[in-house]
Amino acid sequence: MKKATITITTLLVLFFSLSANAQHRVGVVGGLNVTKLEVATPGPETEISSRTVFGLGGVIDLRLHKNISLLMQPMYLQKGALVADLNDNIEFPFKFAFFELPVLLKAEFGSSVRPYLMAGPTVGYLLSAKVKGKVASITFEGDMKEVTERIDFGLSFGAGLNYPLRTGTIFLQGSYELGLTNMQKGGPFEISAGPVSETIVWDKNEDEYKNRGFQIMAGAMFPLGGQ
């Protein structure tokens, strides 16, 4: 948590120390995250597929040059995957929630409707990590937060389209997020259904997994301070 706080503080200091004459914009963003886990050694009876979840947050667009800006989108972002045991025909949704901070360099083109490209690092702080499965009519649930790494570093690449309005700008964008952190911390956690429970022990290296996600987001931005 301390490392994440230092990173965010450093970025905010950088933001406010840059030129006050540039046209900064703030706004809101939200949309879908088609998310999946990249597992190092999935078993032959294990199938991993994507889940469609959501993200919601803010936008800080700091203009560095006429066509170049520093884009930050702090948000609540869900991640995870659908893991199926083909032998027993059981599906286990892995549900993660993060506070996510992408810091992207954005290049815009055109004069009125403005397409743009963006790329840069992301850092996420884990808020929750849960798994749920259903066998017959019995639902099993488990909290994986203690066996999941708190900080998720990654890279984001994407493109979008800005459409200027009289008082602001609306935008639509798509991006791919490549997680770089092995989120498997390793250790035991308990999965239970009422009084029935089972302890599962994971190994950090053998059960390694990383987050992946394709995001489709839309939002609106407005000039900061009426610039």
C-alpha cells in the first residue's frame, strides 16, 4: 500500500507542477472490461474464459503540447475470469476489484473530430478477491484476498475518438491492458458452503496468473477552470 501511495503522490505532484498555461481537462469515464487470467500452467481439465465486467472513474487530461497530453484515469475496475473444471462440470467465477490508475501518453490528430492513440503504465490496488462455485444446488464461496498480491502493475495500449462539443468533449476509446505482476501470492484459503468448508493451498510459482483485459470506455471531459 505504501508503494502505491508514493507512486500516486509522485504522479499528482508532477501533474500540478507542469505548465499552468496548458489547457487541462477533467471528466468522467466508464464502460466495460472484457477480462481474463493468463495462467502459467493450467491443467488439462481446466478451461479459462473471459468475464465481462465494468469500470467507472474520473479523467485528468493534462495538455503538454498542441497534440500531446498526459492522460490519467483513476477508476474502480473489476477484473477476473471464469474458470471451469471440465471433469466435474463446475464453473468458478474469479471476481477481483481494483482501484486502478493508468498514466498514459496520448497523441491526438485532426482538427474537429480528433482520433488519438495512447499508451503507458498502469498500477492497481486490490480491493477484493472472491471466488464462487456451484455444485448441484450447493453454492461454495471463498475470499482470496490473503492469497492475492495487493499491487498489480501493467501496460495499457489503446486508441479513441474525441468529439468536441460547445462546452466540453465526449470520447469513446478501446484499450488492451497487459498485466505484468504474478498476482498469485500463494498460501491457504478456505472455500465454504454454510458449515461445510475446504482448505485450498496454492503455490506462488506453480499457480501463477496475470491479469489481461480489453476495455471499451466512454466519457466526457470539460476544461479545468473554464480555460
